[in-house]
Amino acid sequence: MRLKMPQKLLKTAHYIELGSYQHWPVLLPQRIRLYTYEQAPLFLRENPYITDGYRAHLPSKLCLKSIFILSNETVNIWSHLLGFLLFFFMGVNDLSSLLPASRANREDYVIYAIGLFCFQVCMLCSVGYHLFSCHRSEKTCMRWLALDYAGISVGILGCYVPGIFYAFYCNAFWRQVYLLTVLSMILAVFCAQVHPSYLSNDWKVIRMTIFSCVAGIGVIPALHWVWLNGGLTSDIVQLFFPRVIVMYLIAGSAFLFYITKIPERYFPGQVNYLGASHQLWHILVVFMFYWWHQTAVHIMHFRHSQPCPTWSRKS
Ligand SMILES: [Zn+2]
């Protein structure tokens, strides 16, 4: 087959292993071949409602170049790549203008840096997975998938750290208790991810349960914070509790799209490239992180302008 091809085409073609086809010419960058669900390798067949647009069997270089072609991963890649840039520039803005203007102390700088760094790590791990899930080696794809999951844990950590720090600003004891609890919880999730079965389909439910627990357990410090601050009628609770509710609503709807595979479940093959549940999940995650960062800004301003009550002890 190779010998019969025109010389000009040979120069621009890249030959890759393709299952039963021995060599398949792939032209760069627009001519990377896309596969249907049935043609895609088994480990990529995770969502039968996405019927086409799969990249597969590519070497690293072509995985990278495939960022510029329209596949069923394009929106997934770009949404979190732009999300990464958003949090990177927000970090630059925080450290160079927002925090100095708010007369922030060293602790504020550390907390903001940790939060936004976690968000950026989460975005990049996700970009990496969606970019390299088409790699010809299944082992490489699985490593990126593990990193994507690890990135979600880091992202959740990035929400907890500023949330707990400012919620328990006036109560050093509980602040330390909750920060340590969250850190050990995330560490435990990392340990679970090392388990050889963690990425298998059999563990799908366990994976989802772990993530919902890690995110949902935040309800405990939230309610404790309401109680410590004098209940639902107190000023600070009235100001910030609705923001916490909105945060959980965004997280809940993001997770719902993720597990239910809506809307493609009702329109199989119609939203392969645009509008699929995973894309909605990605966009909602970016929005959730952004919302939580803005909440941290508000509560920091509140705490800087209103001294801690006399019953509390600020560390
Ligand atoms: Zn994703």
C-alpha cells in the first residue's frame, strides 16, 4: 500500500498502527482520522451516546496537533485550556493588584495562591487527559485519566482551603481542625487512586461515591459555621450563606450532567461535537471555581473591614 502511494502524499503522510489496517495515512493537521463509537478502542468506549468523532491510535505528537481539529474532545480540551488561562491571569491580578489594594496580609497571599494554583492544576490535568486520551498506548491514556481524577481532587482542595480559612477566620481551633481533615481526606483519595482497580469500570460507582463524599462533606463545616455565627439571622450568614448554596447548586448540576449523560442520552449522535454532558460539566466546573474565588474575595473584604467578635480568638 505504501509503495502505491504518490511520492508527494508519502512525504506528508504519517503512518500509524490502526488495528486490522496495517498502515493508515494521516495528514497533518486536518486529516487525523476520526472513528465511530464502534470503531474506537474499547477503553475509549465510555459513552455510547457519543456516536462519532473519536480520535484514536495517535502518537504523542499527533495527539498534540489534534488540538486544532474538530473532534468530540475539542470543546473539552479548549474549555479547560481557557479555564487554565482564566485562573492564571486571575492569579496574576490577585497578587499584583487585588490583594495589595485590599491591604492583605501574608496569610491572605498564601491562601489565594494555594486556591488559584489548585484550580490551575485541575484545569491542566484535565486538558492533558482529553488531549492524550487518543494516544496509541492504552497505558498512557490510563495514566492521563488517573491524573485527571487527581486533578479533580486538587480542584476540590482549592475550594476548601480558602472557604475554610475565611469561614473560620475568627476561630483558629476549628479552622485547623477542618483544614487538617480536608487535607487528610484528599490524601486518602490519592491513596485510593493508586489502587490498581481504581480506574476500572467495576469501580465506577465507588469513584463517583468517593468524589461526592469529598465534595458533599463540606456541608458539615458550612452548617457548623452558620451555628458558630449565631444562626441564619446573623449578618455574615445572611451575606454569605446564599453564596454557599449557589456553589453547591452549581456543583450538583455539574455532577448531575456528568453521571446522567444528559443531553446526549436523549439525542444520541446529535451532540457529538457540541453540547455533550461532559462539555457542560467542564464549563460548570470553571464557573464554580470562578464563583468560589469571587466569594473568597467578598468574605476577605468583610473580614478585613469587620473585626472578629470578642468571643472569638483570631490567630
Ligand atoms: Zn473532563
